[in-house]
Amino acid sequence: MPRFSVRLMVAAGLIAVVCGAFFYCEYLIYFPTILQCAWPKISHARAGGEGSESRPLGSPVRAMVLSDTHLLGAIGGHWFDKLRREWQMERAFQTALWLLRPEIVFILGDIFDEGKWSSQKHWEDDVRRFHRMFRHSTDTELVVLVGNHDIGFHYEMEWSKMQRFDQVFNASSTRIVTKKGVNFLLVNSVALHGDSCPICQQVEKELIKLSRDLNCSLQKKDSGETVNCEGSQPYPPTAPIMLQHYPLYRVSDAACTGQDAAPPEERHLLFREKYDVLSKDASHKLMQWFKPRLILSGHTHSGCEVLHDKIPEISVPSFSWRNRNNPSFILATVSPDSHALSKCFLPEESTVIGVYCSAGAGLLLLLLAHCLWMKGLLQCLSLCLLGKHKSL
């Protein structure tokens, strides 16, 4: 075989290995992984009560829930780290939207990594990148909650940070989103410090009003009579699903299990109130005010399921490779009186690194085989040594 043809074949093989590894790791790998996920089925679904949207019987809401994207900022984010993590989240999110078709997507806070201290210029750049990564069609509603990295911890919160966050996402950080008769309660848990800070007082005031409105709707349903709730906002008469960034109070992650739980050496570390989890008092108030049927939270970057007076709370792991090797998100099928959850894992970063390493090893083997076949082992080694001698 002519030498030119052999070289052409080797070059084609090298290009095929490089392009194949790149295409698989950066695009294709997300499809077989997310195709393993499916919407969970609930035992039954019925039409919502008063105030719900009109819909066919048995048509529950399909909600996708993810958390802690932590888009890196201009201060602490290396350009390659930023590029790698954001590309991973963008491809995972866009693939999930295309394959799973959720009706609504919730992101449970810490959208940005440096929102608590970024300048207006850097903030606008972070927001632009977020909208590019998490673009979606009009068939999908995107709902974003606030986290401590978005506006700062309690001692860093300012009205200006709160307002720019609310303006970007065109909604108050504490509110109820109703979909097909299902009440999704969004809580600004960063402001539940329980002191007299102005933002804390405002958020607590909003929560008390939402609690009154929901309770009025439930009382009207249960009593069958007109309850004196003048001026209250009507909602479907169903217990809400509560979503927030901070988890409710728990001592640690010691009881958490599963492949996305915190590492064994970290599970017994004690949580700090008002920093790792909400305080006992704030947790008690939320449970008393709203009596939710399900709680979804983020912040810890790890998965966990705990019970609060028989009410389940699911901690949703981080969506980013920067925070864990095996990111995941929640698929929730929800009707006014029932719900079912399943977890969908993304490709592991270690798998992608392994594919690239294998491709690199394959390239070296191809080059070595070509060298040995064309010139022989001794001649190949002598040429290598001669080249080094000349360079010296």
C-alpha cells in the first residue's frame, strides 16, 4: 500500500477518534442518560377545586425541579471552569426539555454564584448567560426562587439586590404559583431570620397574608359556607407544595441515603441554624402557617429525604458538575390531591473524563502503531533519540 494512503488512513483514524470522543462527551452522552428517566405516575388525579384552571380529568402538572446552578461570576470563576460547567448545564437542561417536555420548571435558588457581591455590569452579564443557557419555549414556564448566593446571606441582604433579582425574573420572591389547581408556594427562605431586619419583616408579612388567603380558601371548601375572608385572594382549596432554598431545620444529613447523598464523612456534621438550614422557629412557623403536603429545598448540594410530622421534605442536589460528580433533578407529577416524584441523574463528570482519557490513549496507540509499521521499532526509537540530540 502506498505510504501516502497509509498516512491518509491514519490521519482519518485520528480525526475520527477526536471528533467521536468530542461529539459523544459534549452532545450525545446526555441523550441515553436522560432517556432513562420517566415521569412518575400518580394513583389518581381529579379536577381542581374552586379557582383552578379548567382542564381534562386526569391531567396532572408535570414539573421539573432543579437547584443550585451557581453560574460563576467575574471575580471567583476561572474562564475554563465557567465554560465547562455552563456548557454541561446548558446541554443537560436543553436535552431534558426536548425529551421530557415539562410544563413548569422550578430552580430552587443560588442561580448565580456571585450575585451577593457582583457589580451591576457583572450582574447583567450573568443574567444574559443564564437566559441563554436556560432558554425555553412558551410551552414551558420557568420559575426561579432566590438563594443566599443571589442576594447574600441575611447580613448581606439589601433592597437593591432583592429588587434587581425580582426585576430580572419579573416576580416577587415570595408568592404562590397556581397551575392546574395545584398551589406551589415559593418562599424567600433567605429572609426568614426572625429578627427585625426590614426585608425579613416584609417577607414575613407577605407569608402571613398568603397563609390567610390559603386558609380562607380551604375553610370555604371544608365548611361549605361563606367564610368571612373579605379581601383575601382566592386559591384552589388544596394544601400547597412548598418550595424554598434553605431546608427546614434538621440536625444533620446523618439519616440521608442514596447515591446523591452527602459523602459519608460529611453526613454527621451538625448543621448551623440560619446558615445551613432554617431555624427551628422559622421551620415551625412555615409548617403551622401553610401545612404543606410536600416540601422541596436546595442549598446543601446533596440529596436527602426527611419527614416533618409525616410531611416529606426532599433536598434537591446541585445541577452543576462544579458541586458534585453526579448532578440530578426531580421529576414531579402533581395533581390537586396527589403527587409522585422520581429522580433523574445527569452524566457523571468522571465518565466524561474517562472517555477523553481513553480517546487520548487510543490516539497514542494509533501513532505508535503507525510509527512501528512504517519504520520499525529500532528505527523509530533512533529517530526519536536523534531528534533529541539535535535539539540539544
